[in-house]
Amino acid sequence: MEKLIERFIFVSRWIMAPFYIGLVIALLVLLFKFGNELFHFVTHAPQFDESDTILGILALIDLAFTGSLVIIVIFSGYENFVSKIDAEGHADWPEWMTKVDFSGLKQKLLASIVAISAIALLKAFMNLDRGVDEKQLTWLVIIHVVFVLSGVVLAWTDRLSEKNH
């Protein structure tokens, strides 16, 4: 009975596979959004001043970081929780994809979130001359600081747990 329960629990990890397939579809939606943003940026570039140009570029960077975050979650999550991916025969296979453990995944996720938060904050600062709401700016700063502090605490606790092992 114990072996049967353990086998059932072990096989249940495949329930996560559709989540990762869904994230691939979400990545396609993000690509569509990136294409729209890029088209808008390029077609309106002649009318943009320096600030608008920087904001347009930051919007594209934000979408690229978000896409990278989704890729990290797809590959690392699938490798850590579902099944190993056979990288053999893929000459351009990124080395990190098969070496990110759960702790590394958490750190990469938080680093990406901090970068996305920093871009949102930078966009708000770039819009100061356009009457950005002070309350909204304050909340963006607070949220960003919380993300940064969370990253520091996460790295510190991971370091402590490594020392104990």
C-alpha cells in the first residue's frame, strides 16, 4: 500500500506540466504585446521627445524582462518539479537551464521582479514633469524597497542554510 501511495504521489508531479505549457502560451501573448509596443514605438518615434523615447525603450525592456522571467519559471520549474529535460543534441542549450535548483530559481525570480519594479519606478520618475501622482510614486518606491529587502533576506537565509549543510 505504501509503495502504491508513493508511486501515485510521484506520478502526480505531471499535473504541473499543463501549467508550464500554459506559461508558454502566455509567453506568446507577451510576444504579441511586445510586437504591438514595438510597432507603436517605431511608428511614433519621430514625434517623441527624449523622455518619450526613454519611456518607450523602458516599456520594451520591461516586457523583455517579464519574458525572461517566464522562461526561467518554465525551464527551472519543469526541471525541478516535473522531469529532467534532455539537453543532448542542442548545441546552443544555455548551461544554467539544467543547473538551477529551487533556491537559485527563487533568487532569479526575485532578481527579475526587482528589475521589473525598478523599471516601473524609473518610468514614474521619467513622468514627474507630466504630473505623476505623488501617492502612487510613494507606493512604487515602498514596493520596490520591499522587493529589494526581500531579495537581501532571501539571499541571506539561503547563505545561512548552505553554511548549515
